[in-house]
Amino acid sequence: MNYGEEIAYWYFRLNGFFPLVNFVVHRTEEIGIRYSTDIDLLAVRFPHVYEPVGGQPSDWDSKLMDNFDKDTIIGILCEVKTGNYNVSGLFKSEAVKYALTRFGFKPGLGEYADKLRDSPMVTFFHNNQKYQIAKILVSNRQNQDRTRYIHFQLADLEKFILDRIKRYKEKKWQGRMFFPSNYLAALIDQVHR
């Protein structure tokens, strides 16, 4: 995981998601994947997330959460770019289709890949539960075209993480060694000093 992916990981984790980094999209010629690749981050969030420290509605980033409906199970496909990149290479529909099936929200979820091709999000119902799946790009560039994906700047994610640490400064300091991340422990130490 590179530094940008780690920032994205903690951003989603601190917004109540369960993230999975570097999801491998295996070569699968039946659906058009000629070479193995990856999606930087997949994440799932359930509607009634709660933690006493940092896991309450006032803790979530409204810039992220305002994109989604309340009481929805959310799936995120996230690409993180810290340097130059080709926009046309983002969120290839074959890789999106492959990744959608990993969420397991319902059988045949890969059928929504076509709907996600030119849209940042898809919404559907299954067994009386609402689901939303979004494509999110995190990069160092200024605001990108939001018609195909939701875009966040890496600096904004890092600012959110720092603000969260400051908000729970003592609690985060007490728990810093339990986070499996030298990056996060160093940020907590920096804020505490």
C-alpha cells in the first residue's frame, strides 16, 4: 500500500467503512480481463455504524456522506492516484464488474457495471434493503469531472484524518500503538506534541 492508498484507507475507516486495500482483479478472459490488475480500495459501510470514540454522526465527513442516502448499505470502489494518470484508464468496466461481485450484496451484482460506466453511483434494492455503490477517485489534482466518479483531493482526506485525531486527541494518543499503521501512529504523535 503506497502513502496515498494508506491515507484513503484511514479516511474511509474513520468514516465508518470496512476497507479492503489492493483488491486483486485476476485475469479472467471470459469477462474481458486479459491481464491481472487491482482496484486500490474496496469498502463497505452499514447504515447504523457507531463507536463511542469517533464513530458518531457528527464525526463523519459530510463531503463524503452527503453523496449517500441515510439507512443505505454503501459499497465503494476507490482508485488513488498520487501522480500523473490517464482518466480513460480509470474504473475499467471489466474490473468494476469483477469487483462488484466481491461485495456480495446480491446475486448477479456484476450486471450493474454497465450502469456504473458513465455514472458515479448506482442505487438498487434487494430484500427491502437499499444499496448504493459509488466510484471514488482520490488524487492530487483539482476537482475532476464528477459525471463518471466522485472526486476527492488527497490533501482533503489527510486534513480530515488530522482533524479527527485533534477532536479525540487524548483517546487517540492512548490507543496509538493499537492501530496497525506507523503512518497513523506518527500523525497521532505529531498532534499530541
